[in-house]
Amino acid sequence: MSRIRPVALGLALAGTALLLGTPSATGATPVADPATGAAPVTVEEARLDRAAPREILRRSGFDAVAREFARSLADTGSYREAERVVDREGARLWRRAVDRAQGRGPAGGDLSRDDDRPLYWARLGMTRELRSWQVGFPLADGARARLLDRLERASRGQDSIRYPAKGKKGKAVKRILVTGFDPFTLDRDTRISNPSGATALALDGTVIRTADGSLARIETAVFPVRWQDFADGTVERTLRAHLPEVDLFTTISQGRVGRFDIERYNGAWRGGSPDNENLSRTETVPVADPASQPQWTKTTLPYRAIVAARTGRFPVYDNTAVTEVPAGASVPVDRADGPTAGSAARAGSGGNYLSNEIAYRATLLRDRLGLSSLPGGHVHTPVLQFGAANSDPSTGTVTDPEFVRNRLDIINQVRAVLRVAISS
């Protein structure tokens, strides 16, 4: 999801406080109806009416999620009841998607279980229902927005990150935190899947064995591809309580074709590419306490060990390229070996889209919490590609054997990368 410099296309995965700043946008925020409080559908929600999302929902068994949610909302008689419905149904959607990805319960259809797209489209169906809900009781200003926020957090696994208590006997189970992203560039191809989101579903709550025989528990969450959510502090709000208790974290997103990248440097710059609501931002990444904000942060993942290991069929690179405005200059330049002293960021190693930004925010939070030795950073996966005969979005189907194989291989290689990282 990051617009990763001229070499490719990419997106990123996973502070001290909520972020500040709401710059001008190229799109519009839905305005609530003054009589009912309901807002029109968003750009993302409007895509639900296209053929591919409808087929994805039908072939996964997630097509009834929004209708059932709407019925539950209609039965509520107070805001507190609505809160309970939103919390319950949001968490149920996340758990259902995780269970499906990990082979528990019915598949619900013939769509591959590793598919992340049913979660994305079902969530949008729920937010659309909540946005248009005709409330039968007084609703205070901002109450619907708070319910939408609760639904987003619950259905993304952001508020269900839980690690087992550290036992007193034997070796302690290590803790890994992983984040993924929604699909993006959906106006180019509505069929798109994001392997980082699929990885989050496949790994949530799972345990891997490290090189020394000890165990490591993985917890995951998924983030939206929306500039405003990041400016509102969704990354810091989700990660702040957990970074001090984990042994390793990595934000993950889709990056370049045919390769993994361990992104060495993260830049404090938004490059302006449109997000999933077709909104754009070009500015310094807005964070709390901007006076102490660095232009660059750096990975603390064991990149040398990861690059040297045999983790799967895709090559893995230590990517040190950035774009900077050198100190005393005014024109951006590309550098292959990282930023120079005093330079201003224009693209991190992972670009200047939300993949770079989540990595920047997570590593800045790490440093501001005094956790500079905690291994953490960003991993870009290969672009998830359809089979050659199915590459045209105007004529292609929503899945094919090569598409599924590529996604499964990426998931398995991320698991292997994490095993190397936590063992190093």
C-alpha cells in the first residue's frame, strides 16, 4: 500500500499520544442527515455494490453478516444496547474471519480459506448499515461516530490482543505482535486481496517454535488504508499498551513484485497517493509533540539474519533506499544507502504511503516509550498476483489457483521470517 518510490507499488502494515492535524483532502466526508443523524455511504462502502465484492461475500458465506447486524441494531432500545451489539458483532466478525482462515468451522463456500477479502467487505457492509441506521431513541451528537469507531476496532482485532500470562515454571512463551492492512487500489481492480491482511488472519493466536525450542505466541490486528484514521491515532492507540510487553513486533504490507523487503528506514513524510476513500495527504506525518519529531526512524529487526535465512521461494532484501531533501538543499534526491545527517524525509525505504507511515509511527512509539532495543520494523511482502490468464480485472474471476498459491506461499514465508526474527 505504500507508493514505494519508482521501483514499485506497495502498502504497509503496523506514539505516545493521539496524532494531530487534519490537512485538506481531495475528497469529501459524508455529512449526517440533520433529522436522523444518518450519513450517506462512504466511497469504500459504495464499492460493495460492484460484482466482485458481492461474489466474494457469497462464496465465503459472509453475505448475510450485514443483514444480521442490521436486524440486531433494529432491536436495540438504547445507546448502551447498541454499544453491546456493536462490540459483540464486531468481535464475532473478526473471530469468524480468523477461524475460517485457520480451518475452524464451516468454510461457508468454495472461496479459499486463506482469503482476507470476506472480512474487508463484510465489515464495510456492517459500517454501511450502522451509518444508515434509523435510530428509535435519542442519540447524542457524535454517538454514531463512536459506535462506528468501536465497530472498526472490534472487527479488526485491535482491541482483542491478548497474551497468556507469563508463567513461573519453565521457559516463558515469547510474544510477537504483527499488523496487516486492508486491500487497496480497489478502483483499479475490485478483486484485490492484501497478503498482509491474510497473514494477520492466518497467524492470529498461533504459536511458533523458535530455533532454541522455545515457543512464541503471535497476536495480530488489521488497519485501514485511510489517511485520516492514522492522523486520528489509530496506530498508537492500538500498539501503545502492547509494545512494552512483546519481544518483537512487525508491521507488514504488500510491496514490490516478486520479493520481500525488510525496510531499513522510515520517513516522516506523506506522499499524497489517494487512500481507500480517494483522499490525499501531502505533508509531514502528523504526530503528537511534533517539536521532538525525527525525520527518520530505523528498523531494529534482525535484518541480516532474516536476509541470510532460507525462508521461502521469494528473495528477501535489506532495503536501505530513501528519498530525502539534503540539509541546506531544496530538491529531493534518491539515496541507495539511507538518509544523510539533517536531511528531510520524502520517502522511507518503504515509500511514502501508509505502509511507510505505520512503520514510522510504530518505531517512533517504540523509541518514545524507551524501548529502543525492542526488535521491530516493517516487512513488505511481494505483490499478490493473479494467474497470467486472469490478470485483466475487466474479464477476470475473483480467484484462481495461482492467486491462492501465491497468497499461501507469502503467508508461510512471513511465518518463517518471524521464526528467524524471534530466534535471532
